[in-house]
Amino acid sequence: MMCSANAKKKVVRITNYAAAKKNLMLLTLLKLYARLPLCVIHSLGILAGWITYFVSPRFSSRTRNNLKASGLPQTPRQFRQLLRKSVAEAGKGMLETFAIWFRPQAQALKWVRDCHGWEHVESALSKKQGIIFLTPHLGCYEITSLYYATQQPISVLYRPSRQAWLAPLLQAGRARGQVKLAPTNMQGVRALLKALKQGEAVGILPDQVPGKGEGEWADFFGRPAYTMTLVSRLAEATGATVLLAFGERLSWGRGYVLHITPMTSAPAPAALNNAIEQLVRLKPEQYLWGYQRHKIPHGVTPAAG
């Protein structure tokens, strides 16, 4: 029995060592990859987007169906044009994420060419009631929190990866500078609430589909989408200012322009989706149309009608 227990412990140690070594090698490779110029990363991203489109029926069908249902393309030609651009931009988003995560912070921020609307941030900070940044799946949403964290602390709500190999990379890539991560559970919500009460900022993906009991049905581009109520609850509890932010991806790998605008109404689900729609209409090709925004979460009653 003792020998068997010792043997099991040895196997566990060997397995853990192998996993740690593998993660270290992957991290090293990603840091080397992150040194590439952004124009090269985005060129590779276009290729990656089309490969994903052709090998993943789910991604391709969701992208096509969501684009058609949005009503944005008015003609078959406009649909084809927007589809081509959307696939390319989705691929850029995939590959730029790892570059932003593992490029030295100061170097990654050199890709930010301009920031419009910073006066809204300064106004919110002066109130000392916290800021809720809403960054939908539009453009480069990884660069926004990194940019803000150079000046102020921010707690970002994130959904832990289901893939074991990606979890430590996500932690290492996102939790940099003054960025703190808050998981999508009660512990994470309490962390966001605490940060806001201290006058700090929090970051949330407002078009991420919440779990049962955490959302309400509200229209998004004319179709019901289960939409989080967390934003409105946090704003009501703290009096925090709600700001929308997205990083516009410039062509030819020239970098990003950040856009920050205030919510003009209380962030209830219907108003939240309407505000996201207005942002998406500015750069529809840069929205992640392959995301399953209209899915029905487990245990949730489908929308009426």
C-alpha cells in the first residue's frame, strides 16, 4: 500500500513538472510571437480568420446568420462585402489578443494612436463613485483595459477558460499593471462592488451571455438576447458612471483608436443592447458576429413569441 501511494505521488509530480515545462515553452513562444509587427500579426490573422471560417461550420453559420438577421447589409452585395470583412477582422482579433497579452506593456500601448472621449473618464473620476467600463465584442477589446490601467486600477470581469492550457496564459496576459481579474461568480461580483465603492473602475463585456437568473430577455438587432442585469445592479448600488469603450482597429496594422462615450440612460438590459447596437453600427465589420449572442442558456425559459 505504501509503495502504491508513493508511486502515485511520483506520477503526479512528473505530470505536474511536464505540464509546467510545456506551459513555459508555450509562454516563451508567445513572447517571441508578440514581438512581430502588428501589420504582420493582422496579416496572419486574416489567414486565420478564413481558415476558421472554412473548417468550423458553427463559426461560419453563426457569422452568416447573425449578419443576415442584423439587417445591416441591405443587398446581397453588401452582405458579401460585410461578411468578407467580418471574417478577416475576427481573425485579426484572435491573433492580436496573444500579441497584446505577451508584448511588453509599454510597447503594446504604442499601438494606441489616439483616444477620443477621455474627458468623460476625468469627469467620472472627479465624482469618486467608480466607473463601469462596458467593452462589447467590438474591435480590440483587450487594449482598452490595458490602456486605462496605465493610469488607474481596474478590475475586469472574465469567464475562466474551460481549456486547461489556456487558463494560466489568460491570467498571465490580462493581469498586468493595475489590472485585476474578477471571475464570473459571486466572488467576482463582490470584487467589482468593492472596487466601485472605493472609487475605482471595473470592466465588463456587456454582450456576454449570462447564466440563469442573471439576465433578462431584450432585443438585440431585432432578436431576443438574454442580457445581463449585473450592470444596472452595480450602477444602482454605487452610483458609478457607466462608460462605453471600444478599440477601433485601424487598417494595415496601423494600431488602434480608443473611443469612450457615456451611457445616456440607465443601463437596463434594453437600453444596454441599444447602446451596444449604436457602437456596432459605427464599425459593423469589427463586431464578432460569430459569437453566439442569441443562445438560450441552460435552464432559462426562451423569450416569449
